[in-house]
Amino acid sequence: MMNKYIVAFASVLMLLFTAEARAQQRTFCNPMNLNYRFWSSSREAADPAMIMYKGNYFLFASRSGGYWYSVDMLDWKYVRTETLPILKYAPGVIAINDTVYYLASSRMKDYIYYTTNPFEDDWKRMDKKLPMDVWDPQFFQDDDGKVYLYWGCSNKETEPIRVVELDENMQPKTEPVICIRHNPDEYGWEVFGAKNETGENGYNEGPWMTKYKGKYYLQYASNGTEFKTYADGVYTADSPIGPFKYETYSPFSYKPGGFIGGAGHSATIQDRYGNYWHVTSLSIGMRGNFERRLGLFPASFDKEGVLRTYTAFGDYPTIIPSGKMNPKKESLFTGWMLLSYNKKASASSFLEQYPVMDAFDENVKTWWSAKTGNKGEWLSVELDDKVTAIKAIQINFADHEALLNPDSTNIYAYRVWASIDGKNWEVVVDKSNNARDACHDYIEFAKPVKAKYIKIENVKDVPGDGKFSVFDLRIFGMQKGKKPKKINEFEVKRDYDNSRKALVKWTLDDSATGYVVNYGTASDKLYTSVMVYGQDSVQLTGLNKRVSYYFSIDAFNEAGITNGTKKIEVE
């Protein structure tokens, strides 16, 4: 009997500890920590649509086998569904009164689905198909109650982004109106290619409408979902059907650098406090073009109505606020710096093409792999002596050689150990009995960890005969020391034969880990950023012709960020 009481007491303590840890969690880290579905040799989720419904955020994505909902955008619950065509691409979703409507992309005339209970797999098909096929659909309801359907996904001039108004039965009541045509000759970021180099049309796709202070912001993606240069631009109008004017600060959502790139085909929503967020597609693209993930970034409109997305340090820990915040005065970046980049590391084993240092290079397109997926494989890193507090870790599992099908899960069971001296170790994360498929697992510590060494150990064989493998083991926190020097001298050379391109160059600082190049169309609106590590230049390929730009450069290391104050204007 006494043993039963002891076990019960221990269980209560564990529940209390877990509840406390969860209650204190206030941050997340991109890529979003979701159960991404397997397709062939890799996972995929992209082309997100997010809505609010009855106090919850609902998140839908391409070919995910289901969808997610959350009350706080931190803890996501998965709803597997068989009553939706969920294995199709790029869904459009809207909540109207107490009903949620869903439309998948299709190259044939298809149905809209609906439910009044999206918390369960309880969707029904509407009686009548749409009279036209749509790809990358998105619904929008205006303040007057009118509902519109936008769609478009093509690199062809004959297939622009269009809109129709819908009637009360969700059927078109108007003829399609053209909203956005291709214009890569003027807008560099619309040119297809990893570096916008082909000269061909990109895929203009993924429309999303947001209304702000009476103005209609029609957002769209280009140039290709497989590229880190995939981004979102915006047109504006005084009517939901246009005519639309291109905003020359586009792309407003752009992330070609950092750990994982791409910030296109997105949804812009307000949270329960009125703060704006932009949920996007992110690209890995190593085991197929559609090896993709989801990212969530703060967004805002400035006082002139310029739409921006905060992607600088966008794959570092970010705060989910508990109230309305002022983006001009407050930042949702935690200030926790990356402590593990390019540090000395070791492992139980490694494959020649997947060395240990690839787990600490801030590049999701490379990874470390052990020789096996067996229990006991491990990966370890030695941090600097000046580290004062480890606040969070992100473990990005790579599923190397895992032979899994779409209905499989790859649940990693592991422990994270910490040590001051490399000899005496303490378990700081124990997921030996993990039941959650989380290939980008993020742990925010309830109390900061003090350690010089961090080690992750596999405690169960990896499913699907896969190898124990990690894209990157990323450790965030605080470190003593001097921040890097301010970047006072740099140059910008714009290619005047092709003014969609410019080279930004500076002198490397040995004390800097990396740099953030900021630029924009006004000296006080440097809203676009590119993060690089260990480079002394950035080739920008997504500029707009006949637009002047202003530039500055921030430098950062483990101790913090030194903001650049010098600005250069280039016509």
C-alpha cells in the first residue's frame, strides 16, 4: 500500500512540474514545432492558412493529413481527418459566424467543405461544386459581410491572380477580376531561381487579403517554394476587387538567410490581443523541392500603413505576448543569442558525408548523422567559458535514411545532458518516454541551465531503420563578453545594367559571429533583412527597378547585437 502512495505522490509531483514548466513557457522557435507528415523520404508542410475560431487558432497546411489548433500558438493539438481532401495542396479556410469553410487546391472543379465543429473530424461537403477550378484559394470577408475568393498559382502570363465575389451559398456571383499579373522585369524577387537568376517568370501564387484602416492589402508569393528567396509581396487598393497598386517596399516578408530560409505563401492574422502575425512556408529542399516547414513571424503596419514582417533573428526564440504590444517600442525577440554556432563538437559516430560540425553550422540544408539509429548514439558540443545561462534548446532531427510512409510517425526518444566540466553530467531534458512526433523539438527551460557542455543521447532505436541524425542542435542563452564592433564602413554597389541586384560588402570583424543587412525604401523604414554568418558580403537579387534603397548593417555574436547607425542611400 505504501508503494502505491509513493508512486501516486511521484506522479503528482511530475504533473505539477510539467504544468509549471508549461505555464512558464512563453517562447517558440522557428521552424514551428509540429508533427510534419512524411512523403517519400522527407517531411512536408507548407502553404499555411490560419484563422481564429471560438478563441482558438486553427492552422491548415498542404498535404498534412490533418490540421492543428491552439489556444496560445505555443501548444498545438493535431486533428487527423478523413472527411476533408486534406492530402491536396494549399487550402483556403475562413470562419463565417459559427461555420468554418475549407477549399483545397484543384485543377478541376471541386467542392467547398464546411463544419461547425473543427475540433473534431466532422466536415461535410457542400451540395454544389465551384464552376471553375482554383489553385491556392483564399477567402476574405469584408466588414459589410460580403465574401470573396482569391486564387492563383502559375508562372504563365495567362494565369494571373484573380478574385470573385461569392453568394450566400459560397458560389460565384461575379465574373473573375484580374488582380495581379507577373512583372519579373521590374521586380527582381519575382524572377525564378535560387538567386533570381533565370530571367523567367516565378510562380506568382498564394494570395492572402488583409484589410487595415480601410485599405485592402492583397499579399502574394513568388518566385518558387523550393528557394530561400521565396517571399511575399503586396498590392493595395481601396476595394477588395481593385484596381491594385504594387507597393515598392515589396517583398515585405523575406528571409533568404539564417538557419532556414524562405518566407512566402503565407497568412496574415491578428491574435486575440490585436497583434499581427505572418505564418509562412520555409524551405529545406534537399530531399525534394517540397521538403518544407512552417514559420511564424511577428508582423505589423507602421503609421503610414507599410506592412512588414520581422524576420531578422526570426529563427531565434520569439516571445508570444500576453497582451497588446507596440511594435515600434517593443520587440518580441527574446535577446537570447545562439551559443552553439561553429563550436567544438563530438559524437558517438558519424557518416563521412554527414560530419559532426554540420550540426552546428546554422544551415538546415546540411546535417550530422550517426552510423546507426541505435540506442546510445550521441552528439555533444562544448560552449564558451563565458556562457552564463542556457535559456532554451532546439533539436532539429533530420530523419536520415528513415524509410517511413505518410502514416508513420518518427518519435524520437532522447535525453539532454549538461555538464560544467565534461565529466559530471546532469539530465536537463528527459524524453525517454516521448509520445510526440516533434522533429523540431524546442524546449524553453523553466530555470536557466549553467553548463559548458551539452549532449543529446538517443535512448531508443530510430523508427524506420533511420539513423540518429540532426540538422542542427541549437542552444540559446546569454554569454558575457564584448559585443562586436559597430559596422561603420561598408559599400553598396548596385548593378545599373540590372538594378534589381546589388552587392553589399563590409570588412569582417573577428569578434562577430554574423551580420544582418537591413534595407528599405526610406531611411526610417529598413524593414527588410538578410542574416549571414562568417561572410563579408551579401548579393541582393530581389530589388525593384527605379526604386531607391537605404542600407545599414548590424553585427552580432554570443554576447549580443551591435546595431549599425551608418546608412547608405543607393539610387
